[in-house]
Amino acid sequence: MIRKIDLTDLHETLELLSLQQLAYRIEAELIGFNEIPPLFDSPQTLRESEESFFGYYDEIDEPDGKGRLVGAVSCKQSAKELTICRMMTHPDYFRRGIATGLLKHAEQFAVPGMCIKVSTGTNNTPAIELYGKHGYEPVRVRLVAPGITLTQFQKIV
């Protein structure tokens, strides 16, 4: 189940931060760069990001009835484009279609003709393959640190 994450709820925010730490540490290892900005977030920086966050919850019944957060995506939208800012999946849930589900959920916010943009570390092969599989084309490579690049992808819907 995918639903909006309430960043005014400290429990939900801390659950998101925990997931983000796990997921982005793996990306940091893949790309050889430990300075990925999401690794330095706090509840306050998440709330101030102006991003909309959506969580993928597993089917396990938790005491609160909400399920366990196992994936998340965030996005920002302007009149001209939708930017997918973050995409993360809990390592125990890799290769189960969670990132695909989250990507498709985020894409629903784009209107026909709108450009969707997303970036990932150039050496993050799983993410590169995910975006390519869903019709995203690489449009730009940007150096962010010596030997470390980000690849930006876009797709017109």
C-alpha cells in the first residue's frame, strides 16, 4: 500500500529517516561517495524540503495498523515539471517491485506533456536500470566531487 507520509508526525518522520539512512548508505557504497545529502537529514530538514513524501508499506499488521515502511519516494512539482527528489527501498525488500510502484505513483502527479526529472549516482546501476526500464533518458552528467558524477534523466509524459 502506498500512502502520503505525514511529516508532522514524529514517528512517521523518524521511520522515514531510518529507511533513508539504510537506503542511501547502500547508494553511497555503490557510487563511492559518503557525502550524499540525504545521509545528513533531520526531521526538520525533511519538513523544510517542501517535498511530498509517499511511503510503500508492507502487508504485515503492525500494532498501529499502518504497516512497516519499506520504501519511499519524494517529489516536487512546478507548473512545468515534476522532479523526483528521493527514491529508497529497504535492503530487505530489494527486487520486489517496490521502487517501480513508487515511481509509477509519483508519475501520476505529472500532467500530459510534463517533463519528469530524476537524478542518481552514475555508478548506481540498479537505479540507472530502473529509470531506463521505465522510459527515462539520460540528459546530463554532472560532476559533484572528484571522480563522482550524477546522471540526470528525464521523461516526457
